[in-house]
Amino acid sequence: MTSPPTSRGVARIGVLVPFTNVNLESDLNMMRPPGVSFHFTRMGGYDVAEVPDAKQMAGLGAADLDEPLSLLVGARPDLIMYGCTSATLTHGTEFDSILAKKIQSISGAQTVTAAGSLIFALEALNARSVAFASPYTKDINKAAIQFLVDSGVDVVSAAGVEDDLGNYGQAELTPKDVYQLGLKAVSNDPEALVLSCTEMRSVETIVQLEEQLILPVITSNQAMMFQALKMLAIPCSDVPFGRLFKESDSRG
């Protein structure tokens, strides 16, 4: 009988997660390699009763991180993930980079942001044109596409949800809903599909979408995991969540 994977021994990863997010922890633990442990601290800066539009998410991105970071640093993480994509997408590429450097300076740990990891993953696959899908409001989708364009990525097609979802509505989309959204997004021969949002259950659809579309699929949580493992020099080709982990390793 195979022994279960240990929950510690290789690396500790700290995660800053929006306080209403109910999906990120499950996704990361689903992808967790043996010997890697996750340590989560929740963060605020937005109103749970309001639709998470660009103003709300920009507020989260600009929120004071001193207290949640001080608590998270108590776990002595080797790396910290900033676990909200839209919070920095709404501020732009420069803000995302500055925030990562600030977290690293305060914590002493290497740092990955959800938005920045999408770019890291696309560069690893040498994918320069993408289809894009998310559960965001229209204003955040516009900012997200601009973030990708400013990072040198051509967005050739896109799709979103019809209604503005509340803070818990994004997580209530089923994997089947996400799968259909991904299919809807793809046209004009992209080199990859990007599913953006740490709260959306995209990880569970990666393999099915890749088989259907014959394209690599990049999701926020998968991309954060990928970049974290690369930065920590942890082999990732055995992580069974998409071509990203296998193809990037084969490219060296």
C-alpha cells in the first residue's frame, strides 16, 4: 500500500485569500505535491454585500496588508501567494509587480500574484495569443484584457457571464458552467485559453477542456501553483492538472 503524502517537509506556502473566497483553498490542496503545505490568512478591503466590480476589487488591491501579512509570516513560509486575480488586474501591471515586491520585502518570502502568474504561465508555454473567460463584471473584464495586452499577450476572443455575480456567486458556478464558459470563449485560433478568477472552479475543468479544444488551459489557481513550484525548484511534471505542468518541464 502506498503511503499518503506528507503535509510538510519540502516547502511551506503562505496564501493571502479574500475573506469571502471559498474555492482557492480547495483548489490548491487538490494540486498540492507531496511535502508541500499551505497556510492561509484571509484579507478584507471590500464589502461582502456589494457586487465585486472594479471599484470593489481595486479597494481590495489597495487594502493594508500589514495585519494579515504579520499573521501569515508567523508560519515562516518559503513563498507567499497573493490569491486574488482581479484585485491587481484592476490596477495594472506596474501595480501588480510593485505589490509582489512589497510583500516579499515585508515577509522575506518569495512572492507570486494571481495576475502575474497568468503571464508567467503563458510565457512558459510561449503562448502569445489567448482566448479569455471569467465570471467578472464587464469593467473588470475590460481591465483584465488590458492587463494581458500590456503584458504582450494578444486576446483574440473572450466570454463572460451574463449577470453580475455577487461575492459568493462566482464560486457557485459549477465545473460544468465553467466548462461551457470556456468553450464559449474560444474562437479565432488562440494558442491557449485563460480562465481568470481564483474563486471560479476552473481547475476541475482543465483536462476536459484541453481534450476538447486541443489547447493548453491556464487558470488563476493552477498558474499560481505552477509559478510557485518553479520558484521553489520543486518538480511539477507529475501534477495532473493540465499541459502547463508537463509541457513547460519538457521545454526546460
